[in-house]
Amino acid sequence: MRTLASQFTFYLSRRKPENAQFRNFSSISGKDELRVEKDVEKKMGWLLKLIFAGTATVVAYQFFPYMGDNLMQQSVSLLQVKDPLFKRMGASRLVRFAKDDERRMKIVEMGGAQELVNMLRTAKDDRTRKEALKALSALSHSDEAVRALHHAGAISVIKSTSDSSEETEIRKLKSGLLKRFQDLRHDVSS
């Protein structure tokens, strides 16, 4: 990088004939030359960083809109893996995707509701149960998704999920989901 900076400095000194001080390097002390090289090196570094950031932004702008459905499908697929870590990763991704009714229904259509219920049913540890309940809770903000969860047998699985003495969040999530099912039942019967 230092050689690039010195070449750049040499190029700039040749381009400005009115600046005779840069043409004659013998008149510049070693400290001044080093300072100039560092300044040029710093400016070149920032230029390269800006070029990289701009390129990354353009690529992301073009590429990421097409990844939304693929990432949702991959997240649902992670729920089918036997390893609890991958299941938790898939469930936490679905929580982030379930921001509006359209996306929640897309997750349900991909089989995410059924897979989350299966994940909760087979969970052997509290962390996996908690992630499954968080994802079910995120889906339950949509009435259609709650109906799909009801058809997937979520109520009985949620009720049969053991309460953890260490995880109060599990109890809160369970009670919130069961209340949501009751509210929907009352809305339907009214």
C-alpha cells in the first residue's frame, strides 16, 4: 500500500507543474514525505471502502428481494431437521418473518404452522420449547393463522407442554397463546 501511495504522490506531483516543491523530493524532509504518504494512503483506503460499500449496496438491493420466500421456505425446512439447534434457528427466523398478516399466511401455506406444532410436541428441552412457542405466538397475531394452528392441533400440544420452573417466559407464552385461542373461539361464537 505504501508503494501505491508513493506512486500516487509521484503522479500528483507530476500533474501540478505550479507546485515545484513536490517535483523536487530532496526539498521534502523524511517526516513530511511520510505524512503525505499516510494521508494519501488514508484517502485511498476510504475511497476503496466507499467503492466496496456502494457495490455491496447495489448487489443487496438487486439480490435480497428474491430471497424472502426462499429464506422462509428454508426456515420451515429447518423445523424438520432432527437437531434441536437447527429447529430453534428455523423458529427464530420465522419469528422475524412473521411481521404482517401476508407473511404469516405465507408461513402457514408453506407448512410452518404444522411444523411448529410438531416441533413443540417433540421438544425435549426448554430452549426449543421456548423458540417454538415464540414462533407460534408470532403467527397467532393473524386470525387465519390462529385457525390454521387450531386445525394443526396446537391447543392440545400447547396445553400438554410442560411448564418450566426456570423459564417463566414459557408459561407466559403458553398462557398468551391459549388466551388467543379462547378469544378467537369467543369471536366465532358471537
